[in-house]
Amino acid sequence: MSCAPVVVAMLTYRRPADLQVAVPAFLAQARQHGGSLLVVDNDPDAGARDYVVGLDDPDVRYVHEPRPGIAAGRNRALDEVGDALLVFVDDDEHPVDGWLEALLECRRSTGAAVVVGAVVSEFEQPPPEWVVAGRFFDRRRLPTGTRVDVAATNNLLLDMARVRPTGARFDEAFGLSGGSDTLFSRTLVRSGLDMVWCDEAVVLDRVPAARMTPEWVLARARRSGNSASRAELELAETPARRAGVRARYLVRGTVRVVGGSARVAGASLRRRPVTALVGRRNVRRGLGMLSGAFGHVVYEYRRPVSSAPPSAPPSAPPSPSRSA
């Protein structure tokens, strides 16, 4: 097993308060393993520069990637780290004790080229009862060592010496819609790399009060379904395979819409609003799958008009933090 340097890469976009929590927390663990922190600022105005450069720390490096879209920031990180062990994190997270050690140990013990850590929601304020009852911010947890075929970049270790020969990049056509990490991770697995889960490597994701609304939950579900079907279509290499993917997602999306609608109707009769919202979320995810199968793009990472590409519609939904 190689002794490549460890680089924790944090993408950021106009979150100065979150950055001041995340940077020292991740840097402390990177230093424990002789590593460093790379901050990729995706703000066209370089809003994070003064804070990060002002740290004047040899273990912290700042780069500015003004091209809009999270995929551009992710690709900039790939270009900056050589054959390091690259660990992607987000700027609204912080790690639990032993997070990085767990990721590195899992890589050593499994020999995997890609290791996926757990993300646990941490609420800015006590969540409403419906959030807890519906488990709307719960994320997957798997036994350590479980092989997976898709991952987000909010807690992801890449052995770049093995990843780089695949030629995988984040597709910048997904930069403002989300889903580039879905496509990237699926590409790595299709290239023959092992990707495994590490349940002890936990980062805490701060959920602001503004996200604890049914509207946010429904918007995220629609985008998630949309990017899932679009990513699968992008991976299909022939017209016949694309037709097969499109057909599968038309069926999956329809099943979710019909099943979710039935759940909404039943829950409404029984006056169970949380169950009804779960049904509405299923409907929205199904509609996202259907729209993606037909080539429609749901934009998640809306930017100000001055920095958004011409293709981004003005009706794009409000920007959550990132994609899965």
C-alpha cells in the first residue's frame, strides 16, 4: 500500500461562517496524518480568499475556481493534488474524532481505491416533529467493508494513483444541476475500481433551519430523481442501451408517482400528514426520474444571474448545499 500524501479538499461557495468551523476541524485531522487542506473557492468574487490566505498556514492551500458549478470545483481539486490520497468534504461539515484515521484504515484493510464515509445530519436548531417522524434527513448507513456502486463527494476518499488512469472527471454539464458525483462514482466502479463503505468515518452535516421545510424536502427529491436518470443515460454507451435506461426510468418513475399518490390519498383520509409528505416526496422523485428520462434538467445550484451560465433557467429551485 502506497504512502501517498493525504489532501483533504474542501469546496466552498459563499459560506464564510461555516468555513471558519470546517477549516480548523478538518485541518487538525489532516495534520495528524501528515496531510494538508486544499480549499477550492467556487465564488467568482473569491469571497473565501481573505480568510483562508489570512491563516498564513503552510498546511492550508487556497485556489480560486471562478467557473460556475460544483463540478468545475471538483475537477479543479483533481487537477491540484497529483497522486495524493484525496478526501472530498463539504464546507458545512465537521468530522467526528477519528474520522480520517477510519477512512485511511479502511483503505488499508480492504485495498479499495475509493472509500465512502458516513454523513450524519446535525440540526442548527431542534427539528420540527415531522422532520424526525419522517426521517427526511436520515442518510444511509452500511456495515464497514460493504461494496457500493455510487457515492456523493461529501465524505469520499480517492486513491488518485488508481483513479487518475481511468480518466474519470466530473461532468460539468451537471455542474448546476447536481449529480456529477453520482456519474463520477459510477464511472469509477464501471472502470473496475473497488468502492467500499466505512461506517466509522463520520462527518456531521449542519442542516440550517431554512432547509427544514416540506418545500425543500420535495425540491431535493425531484432533483435527486432527475439526476439519477440523467446520470444513467449518460453512462449508456449505445442508442440501444440508452433506450433501455430510458424505459427503465419511465417505469420506475411511474411506479413512484402512482404509489406515492396512493399513499398521499390514504394518509389524507387518515389525517396522517407525515405519511402524506412521504408520499408526496415519492411522487416528486418519480417526476424527477421521468423528466430526466426525457432529457429535462432540474437545476439545484442556482447562481446569481451574473455568474450563471446562459443555459440555467431563471425558474431554477433554491440552492441546497450539494448533490448526492
